[in-house]
Amino acid sequence: MRHLVSALGFSVVLAGCAVQAEAPRAAAHSALTAQISADSLRGHLSFLSSDLLEGRGTPSRGVDLAAEYIAAQFRRAGLEAAGDDGYYQTANWQYARRGEKDITITVTAGGKTIEVPLDGASANFVDPVTLKNTPAVFMQWQAALDDKSAANGKVLVVPAAAIPGAAATLQSKLQSKPALIVMIDRERRHGRTQGGWLIDPSQPVAKDGPPVVLLHAADVAGTLEQGGASVAAKVVAPTVSPLKLRNVIGVLRGSDPQLKSTYVMLSAHYDHLGIRDGEIYNGANDDGSGTVSMIEIAAAMAAQKERPRRSIVFVALFGEELGLLGSRYYAKNPVLPLKDTVMNLNLEQLGRTDDSEGPQVGSATMTGFDYSTVGTTLQRAAGSTGIRFWKHPTNSDRYFARSDNQALADAGVPAHTLAVAFGFPDYHGKDDTWDKIDYDNMARVSRMIAVALQDIANDQAKPAWTDVPNAAKYREAARALHGAP
């Protein structure tokens, strides 16, 4: 009995120690979350998604104003500037532009010839093209990828796939050799936002892939889809000029002598679609909401009396809508060593609760939900802040490669994208405006994120990829990143 009493007493002591250890953490969480305000989020977003910023297209005056605003907020919070130009990490790219009269396309079918309107097509390649009447063959996306000879020497017509960089993906995976690819893109999802396109000078220009013309004219597209048509095209060379693109980066330096040289990364893309057909696409939820949540969390964490043990890096990324450009640039040119970056949490679409599958109030989800131990920490943070943190049965895996976390994950860093709604009624539409945001809910989710960041930054143990099959290639990348056999 004496031994049992002693054991019980020892257990009570351990429980008491655990309670004592938990109390300071709970107090730190409370002080942190008290700094996050729905009104503050509303104030930031009503500016970043205002008409003044013209939809933050890449490139544009509006997206430059957004970068300046984000840098000003980092400066106000007292974050360290971590770029090559203050808070800016500068990518020296090029901008190519064609005028409307620089593309001439005609389609002949059933004895009738249709000329594509001046604004009905765009072409984002450098070399000029001249094509006389050439038979066209229409194929669905997968059929085009499987085809080995039917499209050889012809004009291959395909519907546009709803993925970033669809044209480049098609060029790289085609087995056939068409003279020209016409990608039907009625919604202009892959078209030129402001009349031109970007060129990364560090990337070699592919010479072996067929050129791709994006076709936006609905009537001409319908004719090509019916089959039996021929195409003539003349595309002149574009004008090319230098361009600066910018990630915006601030660091909250950690307090631990050793761990402060390791980094927890919070990111969001600040660009959107710009102006299309005279309409401003404000992109309040995608991804103004993620950007302003990151700003608010940065300010809240910087306001705390005690800094976290690890450093936290806040990164606003350029060009996500054009193919994850800013995150890929950062992964190739990291401002802070990737081997010392223990985790990346990317924020997307935090403001709308009217999910296409039903309301999502008081909840959040994440891509690659069980790919790493990051989800465990977020689950605990969700419990302490009253948020339901859940795995979507299909979209959690499906969308893992569809946002800026992918570039860091490919490098081996545990990286995920957190969202409230995977889909919502105004996705990539002109009506994604700041007045439709649920700011109270966005503040609740931001508090959960802040708590999770604080816990990860204070934990001696680093997040790690799990042993689920879908994480296998990322585990291998992590081993390579850290020089493990």
C-alpha cells in the first residue's frame, strides 16, 4: 500500500508540473490571440482589394502598390527586412508584349472562313509563326497527351486545363509533333492579364515544343471543336523589356541562441488576375485574405513581450496566379537557408465561409493534411481556439500541388496550404470583393494559425514528413536537403 500511495503521489506531482508548464503557454496564447482583430483584417483587405489596386495583376501598378503596402506593414510591426532591397526580394525578369494586330488567325470550315477578332487570341511565345491553311484536329486533354501521330504536322486543338502553366505542361508531355497548338480558353484563365507575359531569363527558352496560341473567341472555338476545320496563322515577334518582380519578406528574430537560426515560414501570395475585358478582378478572398491574415499575425507576434525561440519569416509572394512564380523563385533563391527552414504554412482563401460544398464557419482545412506532423500542432491549436480542423476526403490531397507550398515541399521542407474554403461561388470571378468576407471567422482562424506558429517556433523538435505514401518523395527531398544518406 505504501508503494501504491507513493506512486499515486508521484503521478499527482507530475500532473501538477504539467499544469504548471501548460499555464504559461496558455497565457502566451491568450496574449497573442488578443492582438488579432476582425476590424484590422477588414481595414487591410478593404485597401488591398480595392479598385485602386486594379486587381493586383502581374505586372501592374496595382500589384506594386500592394507590395509597398505589405512592406509598410512589416516595417510598422518592426520586422527585420530580409530582401536584397529592404523588404523586397527582387526577381529581374522580362516582359514581352504583342499588340492586338500582331496575331492574325483565320479558321476555315464548311466552305466558310472566320477571322478571329483582334482580342480573341493571345500567344505567349517569342519566335514568330507563319502557318498556311493547315488541317486542325480537336482532342480532349488526355487524348492529346496519349496521341503519338494523329496530330503530327497539324494544328492540335485542345480545351484549356484548369491548372497553372497548362500550356507548358502540354508542351512538355506531348508525344506528337503538331505545327501549332490552339488551346481553347474562353474564360481567359491562361490569357494575358495586362496584354503581355513574363519571361524568366534564368530559364532556357524551349525550342523543341510546338507554339501555343490561347483562343478566347467563343464562336471560333465552337467551330474548331466540331472538327473538319483548317487554320491559317501569322504571329509576329513581340517587344521585350526588363521587369522587376518582388517577394516581400520580413523576419521576427527568435530569442533562443541556437534556435533563432532556424525558421518557421508563413506565406501568402498577394497577386491576383488584374483587369480582364475592362472588369477589375479584386481577389479579396484569393488571396487578399491570406495576405492580410499574414500581416495581422506578424503584427500580433511582433507585439509580444517574449519572442518565440525560433525565428519566423513572413513572405508575401508574387505571381502565384501565373504558375506559382514567386514561391518557385524563392525556393531557387532562398533568402534564408532551406535546410534551416523547419516548416512553411501557406495561407489561401481564408475569408469566405460560403464553400461550394456548404458553409464552413468555425473550421479550417489543409492540403496534404497528414503528410507531415504540422497537422498535429494545428489540430492542437484548433482545439484551444475553438476551430474545427479537418481533412477534406479528396481536396486535401488533390490541391497539395496547386498553391505556393509546393515549391518548398519539393525542396524537402514540410509545407502545406491552409484554407477555409477550397471552392467558393466567386472563385476567379470579378465579384470576389471585400464586402463578402466573414471577418469574424477569418480572425478566429488567424488566431488558430498564430497559436500553431508560436508552438512550432517554441518546440525543440522540428516538424517532419510522415510515412504516408503520398509524402514519400518529400521525405526523400528532405533527406537530400539535410545531407542524409
